[in-house]
Amino acid sequence: MLEVIFLVSSAGRQLAEARERELGIAAELLGEVGVANIPMHMSEEEAAELLFDLKTLGLIPRR
């Protein structure tokens, strides 16, 4: 989640290498946790915000 916060808060101002590294870390962690398990680890509102951010970053598909 910290990687997602970093990526969202930097709004594309970081170097491409840093962005790719953080996206890779976030994708790896997301693979370990699983999208379906996100709501189990936080409140409904926090989960909704995180899922929105993950979609915005392209880490999970938009539906």
C-alpha cells in the first residue's frame, strides 16, 4: 500500500525508472495478497479508495 501511496502522491513526477520499480513492487505485493483479499485487511472505505488507486495505476483492470 505504501508503494501505491507513493505512486499516487508523486503524480508522475518521479523518474521513469523509479515509477517502474514502485509499480513492480506494488504488483508483486498485490499478487501475494490478492485483490479479493484487500477488503479483509482494511475498512470498506479504505479498500474502495485503494482499489480505485490500483485501477488508476493500471495494476488491476477497470470494470
